[in-house]
Amino acid sequence: MPKQTPLNAAHRAAGARMVDFGGWDMPVNYGSQIDEHHAVRKDAGMFDVSHMRAVDLAGPGVRDFLRYALANNVDKLKEPGKALYSCLLRQDGGVLDDLIVYFLREDAFRIVVNAGTTDKDIAWFRALLADHAPQVHLTARDDLAMIAVQGPNARAKSWQALPGTEAATANLRPFFGADVAAKQGGVFIARTGYTGEDGFEIMVPATRAEATWHALSAAGVRPCGLGARDTLRLEAGMNLYGQDMDESVSPLASGLAWTVDLASPRDFVGKDALRVHPPTQALLGLVLLEPGGVLRAHQKVNTAHGDGEVTSGTFSPTLGKSIALARLPVGIAAGDIVKVAVRDKQLSVRVVKPPFVRHGKVLVE
Amino acid sequence: MNVPADRKYAESHEWARARPDGTVDVGISDHAQAALGDLVFIELPVVGRKLAAGEASAIVESVKAASDVYAPVAGDVVAVNDDVTSAPEKVNEDAYEAWLFRLKPADPDALSKLLDAAAYEKSIR
């Protein structure tokens, strides 16, 4: 029996088509996922992301602990509320998960991890804490629901739907979050997302999830399912854990070198392995140049430097073409034309540097 | 669920409708298009191809996934609907109007072996 978010009944009442996603019963669309995609690019859409888990770490020395536990450097977090994207690595450099860490106070950080990896991550953190920082306390926030409101009009419509939040978040810069608990009974709003558009990710007590969802809907924010979430994140050139990277690959072969700080003297889990094993592959974007099908995960890419593989592929509603992320041999660069095996055909694709789309604008040829 | 009674169905979610001249139009059911989601690519068989019953004969791809379309009865392909290859969303809009290909059935009585609307509706319930 898949798990349900606090918004399950609201999705079903809205006619959502539900699927099992990482053990959770989630909406894939409420009709047309392409229409939902365009709503986010042009106006405002919302996603139930309550299956993702907020994990609070609190106690003296929590920053030192995270400096060691995460591949990105939490020393970049100087102002309270600032967020940082990071990989969580194994000792051998494989990617356990990707996550966002928020600096709340010097003794309190919040991490948001993927749904399918929550139990694994918490067990990993608990074991690391026991060895390195037993005084730091971990709390999995099962009591919170999370709604991502995304699109050029997302912030304005959120303020309209949630009175009292505008004052606390109007000056919030991208990749910052703020507690608006005093006014809204425990609401955390961050200017983050997974679509390449402006917007908020809003954490509320699970008991208030439905009221928040309906208020956003009444303000004209369109409910969107995981189908649109996938095409939006792929256009935005953002990786999906379990598909574009996992425990068997290095972040350096996953387009995530920018998040891994190998230069500083700081030691962190996985660092030695990454230094010893330079990547032989890189994650790049593909744009299909001819008709014949849709790029999909696991299709083989044929290049002059050897074979590669599509890790995520779809039809891009914004470009009107099929696009993909693919792991390609080092030596292949943006601008190259390579072939992808789609059923019995070899289709031409152009290699591009992701993202494909940001803030409603197409960035690739 | 929308399952018109003027045609027959295969368990693999194709519909087949006899035309006055004895040829048979083939498409996918409303249930199938809804399960696939927004269609973005359709590949149809070439005219003249001889299909066995149950043979993979066309491909429909949605944003989510690719799926084969099987010939509900054996026969020769006598026409294909180019409107759906240029605008795959027509199948989402009206799956029973947007036929994919037309067969001249090898056995004129072959449709009688397929499911009627009531039986198909029961199979997808």
C-alpha cells in the first residue's frame, strides 16, 4: 500500500491520475500534463511535494558536522535563511542523494531530501552523527507538508492566497528561505524550486496542507502533477536522483562538479575517491534534430569517442522537440552532432549544455 | 468510461470498426489514450504491409512513454491517417474519431472474435 500525503484526497477530488512514485501515491497529471507545464512557464502552477522530507539538524557543532557530511561547502551559508544545493556522497564518491540545506541558525540547519531516499539518508546521517557529532539532534519532520508554487506569477499569487506572508517574503532573494511562523502558525517559505522558474516552496503543518492548497487554487494557481514536474525540471537541466545519478556514479560524471568543492583543504565524505578517480564521462544535454520518436532513458548514444547513454529523455513542451540528459564520453562537447538509437533507427541529436529553458526562455539551439 | 457500442475491441486496448466496404478502421481506446497521457509522436505502418492478428503495427508515444499498437485482426494495410502523425494530440481529443490505420481483413468475419463494448468495459474496470 503506497503512502499518502496530506493532500491525497484533494488530488483525487480534482480528478488526478495517481501513480506509485517511490512508494508514494502521487498525482501524475490532472488532465493534460502539457497544459500544466505551460501554466508553470507562463503563469503559476503548484506541486504537492510532501513526499519529500524535511530533516532538521540541531545542536552545537552542526555546521562542522555538515562541512564533513556534504560535498558542497556549508561555509558558503553566511546569512540565516540561505540555501545550498549539495550531494550526499558515499566514501567511494557515489551519490547517495542530492538535497537542499538551509542555514536557519548557527545551531540549526534544515535539509530537504528526496522521497525514495529518505529512510536511507536518515540512517546514513544517524550513523555519521553517532561517530562525529553525537550532540547534534536529528528530527525527521513528518509533521510538515510541502507545496511548490512555481511560475512567473507564483509569488504574487502565493501572497494573495496566504495573507500575511508578503511582508516576510517580499524581499526574499532566490535561494533564501524564511520562517513566517509568528504570523502563519509555522510556515517556512523558500524561494527555491525545480522548474527553472521563479517561485516558492512552502512548508506548512500537515494539518493545514489542504487549506493552503485550496487557497492557492482559489488564487488561480493551477495544480500540476509529477508529469509536468519532470518535463519542467528536465528543460531546466536539473538532475533527477535515481535516474541521472545514483550510488554507482560520481557527481563529476553527473554535471554536478560545480557543487563539489575539491579545491579547499576541507575534508568531506567521498573527497578522496573523487580526487583519485577523475571522470571519464560527462552529463550533457541532447536535442533531437529529426522526427522518429522521443528520447528516453537508457537509449544508447553513439559518438566518435565511444558510447554514451540517455539518462532522462522526454518531449519538451516549450521547445516542441524531444530533449534529454545523457552521460557521454569525455571529449564530446556542446555543438557536436551524435546519434541516438531509438528502436530500429539512429536519430541525429545535437549536444548542448543544459539548461534548455530558464525563466520561460529557450536557451539552446 | 467512454466505450461506444458501434465497434469492437481488443484486450490490448485497440478498437476496430467495420466500414461499409468491408475494410476496418483501427484506433486506440479512450481508456488507452488517458492512460498514456499527452501523445507527441505516432508512427504508422506502411500501406501494403501485411499484418498478423496481434502483430505490433504502430507506435504511439506520449510525453511519458512509448507503446505499441497491435493489429486487432489480420489483414493488409490499405490506408493510414496522416492527420494523427502530424497532430498526435487528436487521439487525446477524440480517440474514437482519430483512427490510425485501415485494414482489409484476411477473414471478413474476424471482428466477431473481438470483445464487444460491454465486455471491453468490464475488462478495464
